[in-house]
Amino acid sequence: MAGVTGPIGPFDESTEQWSSYTERFGYFVAANDIQDAKLVPIFLSVIGPKTFTLLRSLLQPAKPGSKSFTEIVDTLTKHFSPKPLVIAERFKFHKRNQEEGESVTMFVASLRKLAEHCEFKDVLNDTLRDRLVCGLRNEAAQKKLLTESDLTLEKAINISVTMEMASKEAHALHATDRVHKLDNGKANAQGPCFRCGKLGHLASDCWCK
């Protein structure tokens, strides 16, 4: 395998999903212009000893080399990525709410990930939009979205992100204002009190008033 573009390395299920590995292998094949006749021997060479041993066990009594590339990938896919139950995946999707400290963009990315095996098909964008609206922590943004007519997923995301940024900026301004007030109070307290002439307190706090 010397001189190849982007060595793919063996599959390690502790750090990568099988679907990701097979996708990367597809790019590896395209980058190196590997012909179909060499797919099986090259794939068996790169998956690593652990996965190869597993494949041999799954295919017994047949040998891995006697199978087509599609048959090999399908066999390992059934082992590493069994098809999840749609109802269970949808349950997890509809239970997902935005977490404290989680940005809108990260929340949407998580929803997209959860929707992978939900088989929403043609209603995917509408379902993502609905879950975004229902799961938002920002109540002001939520109320705003509920009043929008013809609300698309893209529009819902844009409004949510804009209001999230505005909320963060407002909190930052309030925090800065509080700091300035505290600093001004400390500065005033450093001068003499006009009631008693002593230092260390404001006239409004003076016990002589």
C-alpha cells in the first residue's frame, strides 16, 4: 500500500462508527482510482486483524476472499450497525430539548443526527422545524416563532440564532453596566463623607444622617 493517497488505517469501533469507516474507504478508493477487481483484497488488507478475524467467523464456512465487496460490507454492517427500531429513534428525537448552555446551531446539529434513523423522509425539514420550536430554551424566541406564518426550517433557525445573539449581547451589556456602577460606588466611597467628614463610606450610608 506504499505511495497511496491518504492511508485509511484499520477499523476501530471504539473511536469510529462503521458507517463512517466505509464512507472513508469509498473516498480512499476514489482518491487512488482503485478498480473493482481489487476492492476485496484491498479492503481485507486495510480493515485490520481484529475486524478480519470477526469477518471470518461471521462468514464460516466460506472464506472472505470468496465473497463480493458488497457481501462483505453488508455482513459487517449487520454486525456493527444493526438497523435501529424506528419508533425508539423517534422517541429519542421527540424527547430532545435544547440543553443549558447549548447553542441553537449545536441543538439543530444534534436533532439532525437523531433524525438519521427516524425515516421522516419527505417531512424531515418540517419535523426538524417543529422539534426546534418545541425544544428551545429561549421563551421569547419560541413565542416569536409560534407567530410566524409560513415558517420554514431555515427561517426558524435564522430567527432563533439572531435572537440568541441579541440575548447574549444584552446580558453582556447588563453585566458591564453593573461592573461600572460598582466601580463608581467604590470610587465615591474613597472620598470623605460630606455628612461626617470620615472616609470609607457614602453619605447615603452614613450613620450621622
